[in-house]
Amino acid sequence: MAINPSNKSWGSDTKNINYIGKDFATFKQNLIDFTKTYFPNTYSDFNEASPGMVFIEQAAAIGDVLSFYQDTQLKESMLSHATERKNVVSLAQSMGYKPKVTSPAITTLTVYQLIPSVFEVENGGVNYSADSRFYFKIKAGFEVQSSTNSNVSFITTDAIDFENPTDRTIEVYERDATTGTPTQYLVSKKIKAISAKENTTAITLGSDTDYPSIQLSETNIIQIVSITDSNNNRYYEVPYLAQESIFVEQPNVNDLSQYSGSVPYILEVQKVPRRFSVKINSDNTTEIQFGSGDVNLRDEQILPNTKNIGLGLANSINRLNQGIDPSNFLKTNTFGIAPAGQVLSIKYLTGGGIASNVNVGDLTKIQKIEFDDDLLAIPTDIVGMYNSFKSSIAVENLEPAIGGRGAESIEEIRQNALATFGSQNRAVTKQDYIVRALSLPERYGSVAKVYVSQDGEIDNNSPASILSSPASIAEFTNLVDGFKGMSKSDIQGQLIKYLSTKKSSLNEVNNPFAINMYVLGYDSNKHLVNLNQAVKQNLKTYLGEYRLITDAVNMIDGFIVNIGVDFDVICYSNYNKREVVANCLVKIQDYFNIDNWTFNKPINISELELILANVEGVMSVPSVKISNLCGGDGNYSPNKYNIDEATRGKVVYPSLDPCVFEVRYPNKDIKGRAL
């Protein structure tokens, strides 16, 4: 029998029941109307003071309370409407987002060491330099304490290698009083550090193998660094226990070691049977959970083949009538091995918060330092001197530490969880690939600029692009340069061969499931360069864990077009022309800061004129000229680009091939004069 919201049939006694009421007053009135309709002779005194109204109001109050909690439970089950922190935290983690209980401050530490001088005789002269045998290597975990707040410590997450010339400066620290020759050098390196303190605890687990968990009571845990058991087996953190593979970094000491200066680590994907996941509780404590696998059993022993269960061997007794423990199907290494009966050593970082935002020069006290020494490589005659120079290590922060804050608010957790769920931790769209490539940690190489297009979307094989792209122009220019001294027939033969090669390239078939990723990086001077093979390998490994299995990624070097800027301005008579031009140069340098430029961004000359016109003292801007700089002694990009042909309506458009306009040497390539 059909039911509608306003009435319901109860067997042979048909009574209309109103389901619309949801508050106390409506429930009470519905009960009164129900009593008047179906029990008119039983009860008729509906005065507020009558005894019968006590029961009616009690029933209405119960209905009101039940209705309230029903609405509240529905609201708290949806992340977009939940208000209680424990519910928001649980829903966020079910969507793949782990709330932050604290955020550490970040700064750059400058670490110093003294090195004795060494000299060598060349061409009758004596050259002094720092003795390379005394370059120290400091392990990650170098801890520095604040000089004003002993509760604030900063720790480095990467090792410090003074032998690596990247970000290293060397200057004379001490000279001989008589001869003036250098006796000691001061070497400095910069390293990132976060406000954290390393803690270690030991916890003994019982024999239970069904997803054991550990509770850490601290409310400011930043990261679980490592977990090892009493057998020195290491457990790795994963977002969820079903994930079997993780990124593992290996020192770059093998095939790609020639790039170790800029790429100190090679990224690898490793399958880990011992793993754990981290869960944040509503009170900001941390829970560590392990899998349910039994280390003493193999998977095929505890997961029987369903086709052979109970059959036994040939000519043996069948055991189809015997029960099988269903819990055996849960005790699998699929969710990780459970460290049953093990003593776990847990190393984790705590810290962060508002108090960790310290000022410049506040981090000078070394709390903990460990050297990575290869004593066998150190000559025995300098071991004592080598160890004595370790006391020369000093540190300071030349920039303030910023970013420290407490736990995320409910609204921040909600919005971050919704964003995480939307991305699904997968690279699907162009923007996903760009963000993933730019997210490659710096220790695996610097990826500065990324452009993504579907294979064939930018048709580099079209006839119009044969001589229009920077690569093709450079290729054709080199071809023409080789014509010098050749006969007319030989030149015709070379041209026919070149054009036939281009024609055959037009017949290439594009892969509809592939994307072309154009990438560029920075060198030590923050100039655009092509990525080396080590960075590309790390990027390929990194993207492999996020891309769809049907997608293919073609990594292509982007094109760099180096440019120069020449401008003229007319100044007001009461202004110093040199000062006005200097201010104009600063503005143009800021405009062409490489951080502001990406692939296929055009140059708006009208915008440059407006920037110059807004400089104090400039009356008018007669001209702004963009020119292409390539090759030569300036280490410019070899790509030639016809700026005049690419300019339309005071806008310099990029080529069909993805390219980035770069002012390589702002102090030299940007020129201006006052008329």
C-alpha cells in the first residue's frame, strides 16, 4: 500500500499521520490534532494546565530532540556542512587529505668552515687556494638552536657538502702578518632548514597482527622520519596501506654522477612490504597504523586458490567438509607486514608554531652536528689538523624564518580536503602535469619552466613551421653557412636533400595517447638551460607514479630565445637624466625577471612603454626596441629568432615551438638613454 508524506495506512484502521512537523510546536499541535480526531471521547481537555498535556508535550519534546539529532547527523556526515572538528578531520582523511597539526617555519642557514691554504708553483709564480682535503660533509639533521628561545630549534633535512661548488663562496679569512699570503680561507654554504626537533621513542608491540597501531601523544608532530624494528628492518610511510610502492632516493654516484653537483640524488620507485600509514586524531595527536601481514608466512600459503580449497592431492582424502578459518584471508602482506612482537624505534620531528618565526641572526647555537667522514681517504699526516678544524664550523641565518603556525582551522581542513579530492593525486589534465613537474623536489633537479601539449596539437611538422621555429631556423642557418665555396649544383643537391628530409617528417603519425612536455631548468646563475639527463630521469620516474597507465610523456627541451632591450626616454628638464635612466633600468629588469616568464608568453611593447612613462622624471618614451641575441661569446642560446617578423601591433609573439623569452644578462642586455 502506497505511503505519502502526509498520511500512512495501518492495516484496517486507516489513520492519517502528519510527517511534516520537525519542531516542538509543530509536534505538539500534530499530537493535539491527532487526539481530537481519533480519540474525541477519550480525552478532550487540552488546557495547558491539564495533566494530559504533560504527556503530549513530553512526546513532542522527544520528537523535537530526535529530529534535531537526525538533522545534525546528516549535516555532520557531509564535509561541506560539518562543523565538529572530529568529524571534519575524519571526513578529510577519508578523502585522502591529512590535516596539519603544526606548520614549521622555514629559513636558509649559512654554514661556515675554515680551511687552511695550500700553494702550488705555476710558471714561476705561487698560487694560493683552499686545501680541498679539508672540505667537510655534514649529515642531514644538523640542529641549530635559537639564541633567544631555547625551545625553538631548526634542523636541516639535507646533507651539507662543502666540496660541492653549488652555492659555495670562498674568501680569504686570515693572512700571514709578514708576507701577506693567505693562511686560512672562509668557506660558506647555504642550506634550507625547518623549525623542528628530532625525537626518538621505543615502543614494544604485542603479538597481535591484525592492524596494530601506535599512539603518539605529542600534538605538534611534523613528520615521522623513520621506523625500524629490533631486526633493523625499516618501515616506510605510505598514504594508505594498500599502496605498495614509494619513492626512494639514492645518492647520484653511478652512471649519472657527472651531474651530481646539480642533482645529488636519483629518484627510484621501490616496492615495500613493510609500511605504515599516519592518521591525525581530532585532538591533534598522531596514530601510526601497520598492516595485518604475517612475516612468517608467505602469501600463497595463507591465501589458498579458491579452485583447490579442500580438494587435497590426487588420490588423497577430500576435505571439502572441513571448515576454513576466514580470518586467514585477512592476514595478507597486501596491506603490509605487521611488526608483531617487535621493539620499534620511532624517530619523528616536532616543532613549528608561531614561536618558530625567528628574526635574522637568531640561529647561531649549534645543538647537534654529525660529520660524514671517510677517514680512510684522509692522509694520516693531516688527521689531527683535520679534526681540529671541525671546531671552526659556525652558522647564522641571514634571513628571517617565516611560515610557522599552529594547527589548521576547520575551514582550512575542509577546503584543502576538497581540493585534494578533486585532484585525486593523479595527473590527468595539462595543468596536473605542469603542477606535478614543477613539484619535483629540488634535490632531484631543478625544473623551472614546463609546457604541456597533446602530441600533434602543436604541429611542428607543418610546412608553415619548417622555417619558422627557432630550431628549424638554426638548422637552416647552419646549412646555409656550409654553402660557402660550394658550386651551384652542389647547393641545389643539399637543398633538395634538406627539403626531402622535412617532407618525410610531415608524414610522421602523432600518438593520440601521448603528451609532449617541454621543459627547461636553471643553472647556478639562474639562467635558463636544457635539463640534463639525470633531471629528466628523475622527472620521468616522478611522473610515472601519477600519470595514467595509457598516457605516454615525451620530454622535449624547450627553446630559449635570448633578447636585448634598448629604449629611449625624454626627461623633464629639472630631473637628473642619469638617475632617471637608472630607475628605468630597474623597472625593465623587474619586468623581465625570469620568474615572471613562462612558455609562449608574448612581449607587450606598449606595456613596457607604460612602465617607463610611469617612472618619475620621464616625460615621454620615443622608442622601445627588442632584439634577438644568440651565440657569440656571451654564452647566449643558439636559437635565432626574427623579432621584426614576429611583431604585430607592438606585441612580440612567440614561435610555434614552445619558447621562453629571456634577458640573460639584465645589467648588460638592457640599455637605455635619455634624449
